[in-house]
Amino acid sequence: MNEATAVLARGIGKPDLRYVQFPYEQVRQVLIQMGIWPKTAGQFLEMYKAINEGVVAAQEPRSRENTTLTSFERFVQDIFVPAYHGKAATA
């Protein structure tokens, strides 16, 4: 996540941007403040924990057939940065 954050930071011109991982309970409170029902917030947290602990994992390894040719750097440059600046491409 630190590498991804560094790519995003360069893209938007904020070199001091850092990745911060929040405690699960703090995430739960924010989700609820955003209007998500407490039970649903708890289900999100279960999913996040399962991913973080390796319980949920990809069914198959990455391959040419299931991986886009678009790098994260290219995505940030072509899609994320324009959207960040309010200039998202239209469909």
C-alpha cells in the first residue's frame, strides 16, 4: 500500500501523502457515520479482516488471461488524476 500511495502522491502532486492503516473499530465508526447500518459495517469489517489475514484469496494466480495490460501508474495518470481534478473522462 505504501508503493501504491507513492504512485498516487506523485500523480496528484502531493509528495507528503502517506498510507495510514486505521484500526477496525475506527473504520466501523466512520462507516456508520457515513450512513451504513451497523450490521452492514460489521460485515464489511469481517470481509476486510478475512482479506488482510489471507482467508480470502484469489482462486487462481495472475496470468495474461486474467490481468489487464494497464499498469497502476498508467491508471493513475490516465484515469485517477483527471478524476481527482474533476476532469473525469465521460463514457
